[in-house]
Amino acid sequence: MTSLPFLVRLIAATILAQQNKALISEVAFLRTEIGFLREQIPKEQTLRFTDAWRKKLARAAAGVGWKRLAEIASVAKASTIRGWHRLMIAGKLGVKRTGPGRPPIEAEVEQTVIRLAQENPTWGQMRIRGEMLKLGIALAARTIAAILDRHGLKPAPERGTDSTWKSFLAEHLDTVVATDFFTVDVWSWLGKRSYDVLFAIHHGTRRIHIAGITEHANADFMTQTARNDTMIDVGWLTQVGAKYLIHDRDTKFCGRWKEVLASGGVETVAIPPRSPNLNAIAERWVRTVKRECIRRCWFIGRGSLERALADYCRHYNERRPHQGKQNRPLTDSAQALPPAQISIADFRASQIRCDATCGGVVRHYYRAA
């Protein structure tokens, strides 16, 4: 009888040891499995938990103990899970706030703040606040800073240095002119000759100008073209109000040429090497004039080239529809546009006239008066 309690204790101890061994093995397997699953999640990815899973983790962690939890927790920090547990005990976990608080900013007001910041990179919070007061909307400077931060906009000093080439062209559209060369082969009694054609195109109006045609685009030629185009009242660059002249890094654009332009109030802007996309408007015009005129004509002597380019430039500036200008001609002359839109019933094919230039390869259609 006295040995019975000992045997019971021995049997119970043996059973508990077996169960404890099984639990230890099970925990070791689960830890290995969790480690494998954690490796499948990218390091930069953050796990997202629903309120239901936050409650489950908080209940399970309470039985482990917070000190031990800090050593074994892997899906979230022990302090985070402990915070979930406190909210769960207080009945606040998963409860959305419905009480009074700061009202959200109206979407249109926020968009106005973003617009002012984007269109004026040098404006800070106080400057934008002043403009909003003028518009009848009172916002705190800290609220404006929070709006800019939500949309990823930097403060005024840093935002002012983020000017891009696209924004530069957009801001100076009416004062930017682009220039470049293209080559044309001309036949003469002495054989084939190659002429360099220097042209300029105004970004705002898309008007084209042939600055000069020469076999030798040396410094003297370039300097003379710069003088001609910057003459007071009669120079083409002066007439269009050019302040910036975009060009590539061709050696033809020499120092003397730049000095003459600078004395005429035109600043030259050289694009980076091997980046024709930064002078896309000029490059596109070269493609247009070659496709519509140059490659469809034979030029006998320099005079024929000059006449063809003059006729094509006149057609380009006055009659040709431009996709960049709502598919309309640059000059709304009586011959270029009808006086009003007409109905299909009133349209008569017999009223359509054709005017051909450049030896007949460039055509312009219009309605007879």
C-alpha cells in the first residue's frame, strides 16, 4: 500500500515525459516550418494583419509571457502584439473611430494646393497659404505641408531644383526656338554637290525659317546668319521674341555665332551629346520636309533648292494642317480655312480647288469662293 503512490507518480511522470517530448518535437517542427515560410516573403514586404488575426495572436501570446514572446516572436514584434493585447482587453481592437475629430480636407481644395505647388516650385507653405487666403480658403501652414507630403512633393527649396527639360520647354514655350542642319544633294554641271541647310523653328507657333544655305558652314557663315536673325525689328529671332535657342553639339555652332546671338539677347542652350529627343521638334521637321518635299524632287543648281524650300516653308507656315495645333494651319487665312463648317448636303466636290507647289509634289486644297 505504501508503494502505490510511488508507482502512480512514476507512471504519471513517464506519461508526462513522453508528452513533453512530443510537444518539444512538435514545436521544433513548427519553428522550422515558420522559418521556411518567412524566407518566402520578400524582405521589403510588410505583413498585413486583420483584426481577427490580431486578436488570435494577442490571446496566444498572453499565455506565453511577454518576456519569452520577445525571444520567439517572428511574424510581428513582441511590443506590437502586446499593444494589440492591451487594445483587446480595453475593447478597442478593431473598433473604428466615430467620434469628433479634425474634418478631412476637401478633395478640390487639396487638388488646388497641389496645383499651386507644382506650377510654382519656389513657393513654400506660407506662400501657398497666402494664395489660398486670396481664394477664400483658410488653411494652416502645417496642413499644407501634410498635403504636399502625402503627394510626395518636396519642400520649396528642394522642389525648386527639380526642373526638368520638359517643364523648361513648357514654361518658355513662346520664347524657345530650335535650330539644326540637314543636308541636300544638288546636281550641277560639275556633278553632285551637297548643301547644308540651316533652319530654325519656333516652339510656340511652329513657324519655320530657313536661316541659310551653304556648301561650307564655316564660322563666317554662321556669324552672318546670327547677325541677320538678330537685327532690330527685321531679324527673324527678334520678330518671334526668341530668348533661348536650342541646338546640338555640332562644331558648326561655333563660339563667334554664340557671341553674336548673346549680344542680340538670345541665349544658346546646347543639348547633351547623342540626345536628339531633346530637340524633337526640330528633328521632326527635318523628317517632314524630306518626306514631303526633298526626297520627291530633283534639284538642278542651288537656285532650284532655294525656290523649293521657300515654297515649302510658305506652305508649311500658312496652309499645312499641324497635328500639334489641333490639326489646323498656322495661319487662318481665307484660303486655308472655310468661312464656316458646312453640312454634307451643301458640300460640292466641284467647288474644291488644288494649288500645287514645289514642282507639283506639294498640294493644297481649298474651296472656291
